[in-house]
Amino acid sequence: MNVMVDQNTCIGCGLCCGMCEEVFEMNAEGKAEACRSADDGNRDQVQGAIDACPVSAIHWEE
Ligand code: SF4
């Protein structure tokens, strides 16, 4: 399942990268982005990052 980080909303706190480094990484602009899709092995971690993001910038993408 694909994950999307809204670049206009992300404040670059790095929380999601710490929670699931398989999927999230910081880009050159200091914002998080999803470098790959989530799979069964990290789906719960990604959902945790979605729930924990202080500005609700992370979303599942259909
Ligand atoms: S947790 Fe949210 S605000 Fe923080 S880096 Fe990730 S997407 Fe950006």
C-alpha cells in the first residue's frame, strides 16, 4: 500500500523516520517522504507514524 507525505504540511520533525525507517526518509528540503510502499511487515509501524504525526501530514494512498 502506498504512503504519501504532504510536503506542504510536514514540519520535518523526523518522528515518522524514527518510527519506520524502511518507509520514511528525510529529503533535501528537510521534509519526510515515503521512499517505498508499506508491506505487511511494516504496515502497523506506518499506521503508528500516521497516528503520531503532529500535523497529520501522512496518508494512505489508494
Ligand atoms: S512525523 Fe509528520 S511532520 Fe514529522 S517528519 Fe514525519 S510527516 Fe513530517
